[in-house]
Amino acid sequence: MHTPTESPDVNSAGGHDLRHHGDAEVRGRDLTDLAVNVRTDTPPAWLRERISASLATLAAYPDGGPARAAVARRHGLPVERVLLTAGAAEAFVLIARALPARRPVVVHPQFTEPEAALRAAGHEVGRVLLRAEDGFRLDPAAVPDEADLVVVGNPTNPTSVLHPAAALEKLARPGRTLVVDEAFMDAVPGEREALCGRTDVPGLVVLRSLTKTWGLAGLRIGYVLAAPETIGALQEAQPLWPVSSPALAAAEACMEPRALAEAAAAADRVAVDRAHLVAGLTEFAEVRVAEPADGPFVLVRLERGAQVRERLRTLGFAARRGDTFPGLGPEWLRLAVRDRVTTNRFLQALDQALVLVGR
């Protein structure tokens, strides 16, 4: 379904709070965090040491050259196809402000910041709403032909759907910018279905984040991979020195072979831990899990989702509300994948919460 959005409020559209994020669920509360999709026990000690060492250089202006070159090598691309950003969120703002778009379309449910950024830049934003009945799978034919900028997540937050690369490629065409948010792709074993290294897809712009796997939400570091002319346009819209020296040091470190090996091992663990979580959730008749899930989180549906979420808070667990995502309502919750011990504790709390709300 393609529905244009015309509300003047850039933070809310169709009753959805586009600026609500998972950190709001845990801020100021001593809760076990299943609301934020950042890997626990991160950043690792070796990465903290690299970041700390960079503090000795703070008197100098940041030099993004080495980190940019490291990202390019990691993806087998020339440096002209790489732009470092203060997190993927900055990239969405740059895209909204710097790239031409008469009819932008965002595929939902997904991370809401792209639409919020487009609306803040004065765009009317169309939506393609994927349906739970279809497993939140993308049919490329659902995207209007007239869309000249399309944004889609892969794997998608919050549905945890990993769209086939071949399906996303069908969205590309001359005169259209195709933005693929791969912020969680390094949590997918083998990064299958990734488009990050492709140079043959017209108009392709891929976003990556180092926040999730490495626990760097407070440092703000991500990057964009695109054609040199697109990178140039985005760079022109950036302020001078947009990425700090500590963030650049982190980016360079996270591109090294040992870091990539650690990320790959973490992705394998996430897959095992996710299977354990899903198996536990399916034991509850009241809970419907959106499957198959391929990200470091799962989306679940409960008839009294909002009440269950509040009960879980009283029992010490924070879950991400789903009703701020276009295409979802209060009966949906997103749960971050955690280790087995944490998951088992959560499942016990969920059982109690369901009893307290009357099942």
C-alpha cells in the first residue's frame, strides 16, 4: 500500500512518533535492556584502548583519511565511494538534504529516522507498508514506479526480515536513488544478502553503522557507500570535521582482520541465542513471533502488548514498543537477542506478565 504523508509535524505521522527510539525505554531506570539493539558487554577492552589512545591527538583537527581508507579496503572499494558519518542517523539527514527527491518513499515497518529526516527537510514522504500476513516480505512491485528515492532496511528493524539481495536489486533503476540501511548486516552470519560491496547497481546508497556490534552508540560512527558523485554531494552537505578523532580511531580499528573475525563470531552467537529466544517465545500460545528472524532482535505480537510491556517493566525488563513504527500497533513488541541466561530470566518474567494481565 502506498500512502502519501502530508502532516506538517515532522516528529509524528499517522499517530506514529517517528523520533521515539529504544533508549527512551531504559533511560533512568534499572532495567534489563531488551529495548536497545546494541550488543552487550561492548565495546571490548581492545577497542576501548584504541579509543583512549586517540585522546592524545585531540589538539589536532580530525583526519578521516586513514579510517576512510580502512573502510574502503574492508569492502573492496575505492575511497571515493566512502563517506564517514557521525552515525547512520547523520547519513539519513545528509541524504534528505543533499540528494534530489521529488517523490521519496520509505518501506515500512522500519527504522523511522529516514522518514523523519526526509520530512524535516520538507519532503512529502510516501510509504509502502509491508504486511504481517506476508511475513513483512518486500514485493518490489509494491514500490511505485514514480518513486525517485526509496529507503529500505536490510535486515529490517524492527521486523528482523532479511530481504534477498535480488529483490532489492529490482528496486534499482536509472534516475532513482536506492538507499539500503545495512546497520545490522554485520550481525548476520556471512553478511549474506549484503549489497555493500556492489558497484553495478544504479543509484545504490548503502549505510553502515558501527554502533550495534561494537557498542559505540555514544561515540557516533557510521559510513555511507555510494557512487563518487553521490558521496561528493553528501560530503558537501556535511559540516567541517563531522567525525571526531576518537570515532575515527574506532572506525579504523573495527575494519582490522581481528575485529572482522570477532564480529563474525558474534554474529554466529547471535544466531544461536536468537533461536533459543524464539523457541522459548513459541511456547506461549499468546505470543506470535514474526519469522524467520535474521537480525539481533525479534518482533512479537501479543493481544495485550502494551499492558504486557508495562508489566515487564515492573518485573525488571525493558521491551521496545512497536506502535511508533508505521505499519505496527501497540500489540507489537521488539525484543533484543541476549544470552541464554538473560533470555531464560526474561521468559520467566514474560510468563508472570501474561498472568498479571489476564492472559
